[in-house]
Amino acid sequence: MSPAVKCVTFGEIMLRLSPPGFERLFQSPVLQATFGGGEANVAVSLAQFGFESYYVTRVPANPIGDGAVRALRAEGVRTDFVQRGGSRLGIYFAETGASQRASTVVYDRAGASVATVKAGDIPWAGVLAGAAWFHTTGITPALGPAVADATREALGAARAAGARISLDLNYRAKLWGTDRARAVMRPLASMVDVIIANEEDIQACLGLEVHGADVTAGRLDPAGYRDVAERVVREFGVKQVAITLRESYSASRNGWSAVLYDGATGGFCEGPRYDVTLVDRIGGGDSFAAGLIYGLATGRTPESALRFAVAASALKQTIPGDFNRASAAEVDRLALGDQSGRVQR
């Protein structure tokens, strides 16, 4: 059993609507309804791993908001601090790609309830009492100036509470441009302990270029990321930087790994590399973040925490929907080298 570690995440949960299987949007008059969102996905993973996982958000006081709260509770997430209000839950439409046809996402989230959260709305001192970890992403401040201020307030409260803080940069070009992202995210980055990102996130949100990466060609050199990780530590004062490495050969097959740089020791470790046949890549980065939080919060070495995080994410990308429903034992089994996929009897 995992220790009863309290972790708090803050962000937006959305209604996800997807056509069956590999159909195009509205190819048939059927859409499957589930829920998901960056920080909610992290909260679910941590609950699966045995943490006392709290999710903070605002959802409308209507049946759709009720459904979102039920979905979180069904996965073991604590919803004590979910606020009810605003007019709607954000929606995203997700079409799963295959082979040379890319997956696509269409947002319908303008005016979502969470975007009405402003500084002073959430009693962060009570929310974070006893918390070992606080996590959020760059998606939340991208939703509007008010919630960006609330995110900054949350980070300050987490520091005051003594919680370790992780920030997944998670740049979304459909939500804001790089100028606005850098103006907001660079100050936030200086308030956290752990930065999680990919090469696009680092360039878009922090303005630091990653040399030697050709994502569209599917070629990534892990060693080339050490320099940018050192620059992030030096410029923003964070303790650790994790960078995910996705080699996109097609919409059906990706190479997946990550690196972790520790500012205190100067240690740089590379995670295992998995060749993943994708079922659903959405939430892959969130499951990595959750795995890294779990590993570091339970006292694993940086190398062990990174192995766990990469394995957790590889497993998630074989599961439909946003949420990772793999247990810590299943993740450890893969992290320790069992990649056979044989039936467990």
C-alpha cells in the first residue's frame, strides 16, 4: 500500500465527446461521453496509486456538472473543494487518428465555469492543509486573466503551506499565443519546484529553444535536452525539470520516453523507451506527471521515479479515455521490465 500522501490539483474538467473507435467526427450520429482534463487526469492517476487525491475546480450546478463530480468520485478522487457555479462545463471533441491520419481535438470551452474563478474565491489555506504536493498546468491560466490570477494565488499558498509544487507547462496554441503564454508562465515557473514539459512547451511558454529536436520527423536525442533543462533550473530556480520525449512515427505508433534533470546534484537521467501502439494518447502527459509525482513524493530516487513515470504513461496510452486506470503495481511491473503483454492468469 502507498502511504496516505495528500496531493491537491487545480484546473478544468471537461466533457469529452468522441466518435466510436476510429470514426471521423459525426461519421455516425453517435458520440461517446466521458470526462477529462489535464489536472483532473493527474488527480485520478494519483488516486489509483493510493494517494489522498483532492481536485479543485468549479463546475456548473446542473446535471452535466453533477456528472463530472460523479466521474471523479468514481475514480477515488476527493471532491470536497469542488465549487459549484457558472453557466457551463467546457466541452472538447476528440477524434482518434490512425496510421497517417492524425488525431484531432476541437474545443468548445469559452465561458466555462472554471474561467470565472478569481483570486480570493478558493480558501487555499484550508485546501492545502497537510498537503505534500500541489500540481497544476499551463492550461488553467490560459483560460483567462481571472483564473490566471487564481493560479498564481494557489502557487503562493502552496509554497506557504510547505507543499512541493509541480507545473506542467502544457502549451495549447488553440487557447493563447506565445507572447501571452510567456508573459504569464515565466513568472509562474519561478514559483514551483518541478517543471514538466515537452520541447514545444519550453519554447512556447519559457522562450527557451531546444536544439537538436526534430519532432515531426520522429527523431529526438535525449542528451540534447540536458542543456535546456540546466537553463530552466538556472533561470527560474526550480529544483527539477522533466521533459517528455515523444517520437511520432504515425498516429498509431509512437516512441515514448523522458529525461529528468536534478538541479541540486546536476544529475541527468534518461528513462526507458517504449514503442507504444496507441489506443488513446490523450492524457499521456498527465499520467507521466502523476507517475513522477508519485515516485518523488514516496521517496524514490530520481531514476526510479522517472522509470515509474514513463511506464505509467506508456500504460495509459493503451487505455481509452483521459483517465489512467493502471495501478501502481501494474506500473511497477512494466517499469521493472515486464513488457511481454502476456495474459495475467
